[in-house]
Amino acid sequence: MYMAELASGVNLSLMDEILDKYADDPTNLILILQRAQGIYGYLPQDVIELVSQRTGQSLAKIMGIATFYGFFKLKPSGKYEIMLCQGTACHVNGADNVRMAITQELGIDNGQTTEDGMFTLHEVACLGCCSMAPVMMINGETYGHLTPDKTLQILRQIKAIEKGEGLRILVGEGSCGVAAGAAKVEEVLRGHMTTTDSFTVSKTGCIGMCFLEPIVDIYDGDQLLHRLVNVKSTDALDIIKAVRTKNFKKVEKLEISPEDEHFLEQQERIALRNCGVIDPTDIHDYIHRGGYKAIEKALHMTPEEVIEEVKVSGIGGRGGAGFPTWFKWNSARGSEGNEKYLICNADEGDPGAFMDRAVIEGDPHSLIEGMLIGAYAIGASRAFVYVRAEYPLAVERLELAIEQARDHGFLGDNIMGTDFSCDITIKMGAGAFVCGEETALIASLEGQRGMPRLKPPFPAQHGYLDKPSNINNVETYANIAWIIDHGGAAFAAMGTENSKGTKVFALTGKVKHGGLVEVPMGRTLEDVIFGIAGGIKDGHEFKAVQMGGPSGGCIPASLKDTVIDYKALTATGAIMGSGGMVVMDDSTCMVNMARFFLNFTANESCGKCVPCRIGTTRMLEILNRICDGEGQEGDIELLEQLAYAIKDGALCGLGQTAPNPVLTTIKYFRDEYEEHIKNKKCPAKECQSLLTITIDPNQCTGCTLCASKCPVQCIEGMRGAAHEIDQSKCIKCKQCVDLCHFDAISVE
């Protein structure tokens, strides 16, 4: 036996599993050294001697191999390992000048490490990025099209960060930020930088305040100094000058208002803890915030202890029904068979929901770490993320994060020197809402049509490839690392008796401040809609909120004090769902809203069972008839009859919940249905077939504004004279109503 801990601090026991598995086969010698370097970062002399003892190979032979292959290192590398490409393309494009800039700046040559242990330089034959020559790679991140100036800028920025001297400029580049122009803002910011600047410019994910994008945050270390909102690319130079001089008067007009800051102050962010704070393309940002400590902790626990901690937390699946996460994990672990699978449902097909997208775009490593913990708990060595193809930026960032996690030893074989191995594969959906149902998702993973099957058996017993499988959604996994780090009791301390922890909502619709909101369970709808989102915009009245997407229901304003937890929301006829929260005002027709959701679910029905396939179609036909002014006495009762038949007879959750929007709107807004049917009127003045738009000749001044903007040219009249609308052409868009400054146009 040998002592596990030597004076050098090298823990030789980390080699036990590897040597037990591979030492008897001399052809595995290079593999053993590769695994050893993956654990220690280099090949310590004590480890080389141990390998010699256990394999029976001479020390000279092992040293000969270790010195022959350029991959192996006999000395610790610096914190930042620079791999400078010396390939032909790089050589002819000026790699020598880049090398000279590095050596002059750092005072090291090939194979050397700076005295402070910060940088190591390695010249490599080729990095395979010839189209970007000259190229270098620092800790797995590639920098191309290098010049001496650009190289010095990169190195000096790293130095500044390490010394805590430089400021960080973070540009919010989730999908919403990019759509608002954030990528251009970042590009222009970088373009104004010089080699003497000590600050950095990086991207981050969505902070949740979508109504203020693009957002630029300026940090000193971990302290937020300034949050600039509604930033344009033309503001970039002023921002650079402000950061350079630390004088922010020129950008005061961009500072977030105290009222808007209130949006975040009322939240408790766990699943979103890193979104908008870290660079999602840099694993080191995640590690700096404590990332991958939870999986390290979990690997020192038994799988049963991990499941127990999740049980104590009380977390329910955040994908819809809130089923206890620990129970699903425990069922999969207890199922027979050595081959098991862990699956992440990132399909997020609900209209109005974008929580999972934001997490993957802004903090992909939290998903990876949560999945690793789940895989360890159930005994799975393979995991899949089933993600919407409509989320290209999320897929791109997740692919990069998985690659970085592999490079750092968090994915793959013998993770952190243990016998736990696991890898993650991304599988993209092809546009089918029903694949959000777990058995349909599994069918899609297997390359089949995404059609649900009867349960039991449940996926925990017979899932992917008929093997035990566990499925949770992105938000569920994003909470897991926090739970293991802080303990299940800390998570359970938030929320209500029935619903523990926090919940993320995509808050959209007729609110002043839309975006992502994470609050402890137990807050009321009014707290979120009026307290965080600032209430209803444009002076309208709050009418209802749609919860749970197409499978949810509409909760009226009279129930705005409803507590946000699974039991309370279900009692209203709605559901928590994945977290879509669409707010409606008095201009929204609830009959038309029910029709909208029925149209969606009817189109998305997989067609496997008759109640869903035929029933939703019949309900949609009735709703179309009512909204077109052709409703009949008895239609409301027929809708209810069909709805309950579908709920009782449909095969899967999609069909069973599809009637919810109709049932809740009938329950709370029956008078609107009756007005449509009996009087052929739409009280909200939204259903186009029931509207007539007219111009009052006594009020019209003949300014011609409405006529000039009409998309179908249905308004006629001479300048200075009253205008008229050709009803045969009018499409009831109501644009003229909004444009008229004289209140001459009315809708009946």
C-alpha cells in the first residue's frame, strides 16, 4: 500500500479506479497517462512512479512516453494556458509577430510559465482553425485573426481581471436582446477599444427585463456599478469613454430608473441566479460563481443521499404538473437494469413561454450540472437534451457549454476522478407541441412520430429504448445545483405548504413591464402583475391572466389575489404549467382568446385518440361560428359537453387539458359568449366579423391621415371634406381609429 497524501499534496488515491481498470493491459499505458493528466492537469513525478509500480512498466519507458508526446506535461501549467498555433497558414499570416508580442509582454518562451504562475506558453503544430489564422487558444477558447495589438489587448485584459483592476462591460445578448440590437452594440463597443484599455467587453444572457433591451451592465469585480438600458450602437463610444475615464455623466440618460429597478428587487432568483450576470460562453465565469461545486459535493454523497436532499427540498417538476422530482428519480433508480437514461425536456412549446430558452442561453452550465447530479442519482451514464429547433441561439450556447464541460473533465469518463461517467447529447425537435408530453418526447428521441402512449408503464420503468428513463424540464434541473449547494431545507423554506421554492414566469401581454420573473411560491397574481410588472399599460383595465398556456385557463381580475401555487391555481380551473403568464386587458375578447388556444391545440393534436382529434376540431368549429356572428342557442352547453368528454377520454395530458381555456372563459365570462350569440356583438370590439367601423361626418375634418395610412385603401374623401369607409373593403384592422386625432371614427 502507499500513502494517499504525499508531501507534495498530490492525492494518489484518485488514480485507484483508473489503475484498477487499466493497469493489467500494457496497451492502455497512454490512456492511463491521459486520464492522470485529466485529473491533475499535468503528470506529477509521484504519479509517474505509481503508474510504473502498478503497471510493471519501467520508469524509463513511462518517462519516454511522457516526453515523446506533445500532449503530456511534466510541470504544472499556469492558470491560463496559451496554445499558439505554428501551422503553415498561421506562419504565412504573421504568427511569428504574434509570438514575439506574447514573449515580450509575458517574458516567457515556449514551454515556460510566468513567475506568478499565471500564464504558460505552448507552441503547437496546428489548431485546425486555418481559416482564422493566426490563431491561439487560451484555456480552450480560440482567438483568431490575431495581430500583435489584438494579442496584447487580450492578455492585458486577462491580467486586469485577475488583479481586479479592470471594469467589465456586459451586453445582454439573449434572443430578446439580440432582436433589439444588442449584438451590434457589442460589436461597436469592441471596435472602440484600444490595446491600452484594461476593461473587458463580454456578452451575457437575459436579465429578464425584456422591456428595456438592449441592456449594458458595467461591473467592478462582482459589484454592479451601472445598468444602462435601451442602449443603441450610437451610444457605444460614450460608454467606452465613460468606462475609460470612470466619469459616467455622459451616459446618465441611459441609467435605469428606480421604478424599473423595482422589477428585479422583488424577485428571488435561483433558477435564474446567473442569467444576465455571467458570460454563458465562458465556463470560467460559471466556475467563479461556484459552478460545478454541487456535482463535486454530490459525488461524495451516495445516490440515495442526493435523492433524499431533493426530497427534503420539496421541488416539484417545473414543466407543468409539479410532480415530486425526488419520486421520479427514486423510481428510475429503483428500476431494474444497468442501462438508464436521463432526459431534459427543453421543448417548451407553450405560446408565451420562454423561461427554458432564457436559462439555456444565459446559464447553460447550470442545466448541465443539474443533469449530471440527476444522472448520478438515478445511475445513468447517458443524458439527452431535447430542445426546440426554433431555439438556435440556445442550441449554439449549449453545444459550446457541453464542449467546455468535457474539456474541463465535468463530462465524460471518470468525472472528477470517480467511477461516475456521463455524457450529454443534444437532440432537436422538429416542431410538434405534443412532444412536450414525456412519452411523445421519448418516441421522438427514438426517431418516431411523437405520439403519446398509455401509462403505466411509466418512463421510469420503460422509457427511452425501453430502458428506465427520467425526464425533467430545464427549470427543474437549473434548481438542482443550488439545492445541493445550499441544502434542501433552504429551498423548502421558500414557498407554501403545497408548493416549495420559487417559480419562473414569462410575463407577457398587456403589462407595462414584460419579461422573466422568478418569485417564491405563495406570492399572489396581483403581486406579480401590479407589484413587479407595473400593472396594465395604456390606461386599460386588467381583465384576466392566462396561466399554463394552451393547457391552462383564464383567471379573471376578480381572482387577482389568488396565491401562486399548484393547488390554488388548479382550483381556479387554470394550471401552473411551465410558467407562461399572459395578461389581458379590457380590449381582449375572451371568446376569441378561447378560440385562439383551441385552434392551437386542434392543430397540434397528434391524432392518435378520437376525443382529442375530433373533439377539439368540433369545439373549434363552434367557437369560429360564435366569433363570426353565427352562434346558436345551445352552443355554450354543447361546448361544455364536448369539453368534459375530451377531458375524460383523451389519451394524454394535451388532450385532457385542451378544453381548459374554453371551460374557464365560459365559467368567468359567460356573458361575453351570450352577447356574441344573442346580440351578435363583441363587447371587447375585437371579433372582426361583428364590427362596423364608421366615420362621423360631423367630427371628420378631412385631414386625410386615416386614408393615407389605410392598408386596403377603403377610406375615401377629399381633403377638407368628411370621409367615408367602404364597408366592402374594410378589414376591421382599427388602425384608422388609433390614428384619428378628432375622435371621428368609432367601432360598433
